[in-house]
Amino acid sequence: MTNRSPQVPEGEIGDLIGVFDFFDPEHAERVEQFAAYARAHCPVAYSSARGGQYIVTRYEDACQVLEDPATFSSRPEASIIGTKGVRMPPIDTDPPAQRAYRKILNPYFHPRRLAAQESTVREVARTTIARWAGTGQCDVITEFAGPFVTDVLAKVVFAEPDEAVFRTANEFVDRISHGESSAFADFRQFLLDYVNRRRATPGLRDNVVWELNNVTIEGRPLSEEERVGAVLILFIGGLDTTKVAIGNIIHQMTLDATLEPRLRTPGWERTILEELLRYQAPVTALGRVATRDAIVGEQPIKAGERLVVHFASANHDERMFEDPGRLVFDRSRNPHLSFGLGVHRCIGMHLARLQIRVAVEEFLKVATDVRLQPDATLTRHAGVTPIFHRLPVYFSRPGASD
């Protein structure tokens, strides 16, 4: 088992509390130590970074914020990054409007629809893996997780035959997810052109873009801003986050030789996957803004002040999870927050679980004894989706002789 015990002196981390920024590479290297210190000493810690925000680090406090959208709003100014005025319903919208937007999107992420698409997801995984399976090596991020997740989103949700569209979108998402808020405007224009082009293309139905272009809410069609914003959040939420999870799991295989046989056990996703998601949340944190004066964890919050719910920290709260710094695969109860909670719980969580399961299962059909390449230097992007820059591994073929 891998232990995570903060080793940084408390004074050093204490000095970091007031300026902590998820998007600062130096701070990101110490995010776990920061979270552990904050949970123990200042669970709702104020940081002056990015205009000022309270960082909510304990599980109970995170649930309070996530389950009360009337007090803790998701409106655009809550964003950690700053969206430059670009709307992204339903994630930056509160009920009741949020429910109307979500009702449009829900059918495309329903478990029954996704179950019918599993063969497509597997075919995408096999096609991706076939490009390097015979070499005994790959970069898990750039050669597997990245193209696999991108192509699944294109085929399953968008029914988009033009791969270039998603390659370009992936570049924008990478910039946005890691703090480059200036990319929002360019990405919005790119998606506006895309949505309008799809609107003028006959025959491409049964996909989310067609739905957004043709649906009505309260008797009116969606505005241009609503249509483009909904597509934008599907890209942002559907690309980097699942790549993070796949990369994390395969990396963990290189650290713990007992994990591979566990992942080969039928039904592993029911408990093992949930523990892996708890241990390393694909999305570290998301923002809220107070609509009225409130108290969170004994910390007074004034109307208009911003909060950041630290999912990864809540998942390691000693008050909620026994021995949270270890992977414990037989937890009887695992209510992690890696997909959020409440009305804004991740709409794509069923697709994410399907992709992760299929990716791992198909990977293990061609790979065993997965190990890091000796010259690998592993670093992660700073930000709220801490994906590895590169994850180069060697592997053996199952059943191959030495």
C-alpha cells in the first residue's frame, strides 16, 4: 500500500495557506500537504489567490456547501479559473434553470444508453491500443488515455465523424483546465462555428449537438450562448477528467504489484474503482459563491464571497474515512466526492466509469508487469485536473515467455 504522510514542516505550509493557488506549479506540488494541514488547523482556509476565496477542506463542510445551491451558488463568478463571461450551463446555473438544462443532456449519459454503446467504447479502446501493443511500451497519457477518451466522446456523445474537430477542442481544453482563462473566448468562437455548422448539416441526429440545436425550454429555443456553453462544458468535463483517472490507475499499477490481479477480477469496478477514485480525485476542486451570509465549519462567510470545495481533501478527511492515506480496497462504505454531490453531481459520471473500466480491461488484455520507463520524470499539470504531462511505461505481453 502507498502511504501519504505530510512531511513538510507545519510552519512552511502555514505560510502557504494565505496565498495557496491550485494553478501555481510550486503550490500544486504541495497540495496534499496543504490539504492535510488545513484540515487539521484551518479547515475553511482563506487564500488571497485569484481574487480571494475560502478553501473548504473537510468532508462535512464540503457536503454542506454542495448540498445547498440556494446559499452557495454555481453562477459564473464562482469559477476558479474565470470564464471571461462565457456561460456553461448547467454547471454555472442554479435551480430551477439548472434542472431544465440538465434534463436536455441527461438522456445522452443515462446508464441504459451507455450500456448499449459499450461495444463502441471497446472498439475505440482496441483501435487505440493496437497502435502500440506490439512494441511493449507506450505513453499512457498521449498514446492511450488522451486519444481514447477524445474518440469516445466524439463517437458516443457527439456522433462526430471529423476527428480534427476533437483534436482542436482537446487543445483548448488542455489550456483552459490548467488556468489559461484567455482561451475561453477563442474556444467559444470555435464551438460557435462548430454548432452552427452541425445545425446546417442534415442527417446527423441522435447526438447532443442536434438536441441542443432543436430543443425548446419554456416554449423557446435555446439561445446561441446557451447552445455553445452547454457544448463547451461537455468538452471541458468530458476530456481531461477521465484521462486523469486512467493515468492515475495505470500509474498505481507501476507502484503496487498487487493491483494488477485485483483489476483482473470480474466486478472490480464495484469497489476497487471507487477506492481508486477516492484516493486520487480526477477533479481536485470547484468553486461556489455565497448568495447570503453563512457559516461553514465555524468560519463566517459573507454574501458575495467565493469558496472552493476541495474534493480531493474531503476524500482524505480522517473524520470520514478510516486510514484515508492508504488504498483500502475492501471499504464497506465509500461515499467519496470525486464526482461531486447534490444537483451539480457530475452528469458524465456513468460515462466516465464506463470508459475507465473498459480502458483498464482492454489494456490488461495486451499488458502485464507494467512498469515505468527508467528515465521517466513524472510531473503533473497544475490546476484542478492534475493530469500527468507524460506517463511512459514498459509492459510485457500476457503469456509471453521470458
